[in-house]
Amino acid sequence: METNELMSAIFLVAVLALVLPGFLSTNNKIKQFMKNLSIWTIIILVIIVIIYLIL
């Protein structure tokens, strides 16, 4: 794994660690939780695709 890929992975994990507590506390209903989780999954996938296209 190259340094750029490693730094990108560390960055994504750090963002997840910062966002996850607030995300879980505001999503107390399963329907709302699944909707927000799918939105976050799409955002992360778009970021990963952009990173791989640029690098």
C-alpha cells in the first residue's frame, strides 16, 4: 500500500471516529438510521472513487 493510500485510509477512519458518536445519538429510529447510513456510504464511496481517479 502506498503512502497516499494509507493516509487516505487513516483520514477516513479519523472522520468516522469524529462523526460516529453524534451520528448514533441522533439516529435512534431504525428507519432513520438506515437512511442516514446509506447516505454516508454513498458519500464515502464517492470520495474513494475521486481519490483513485485523481491519484
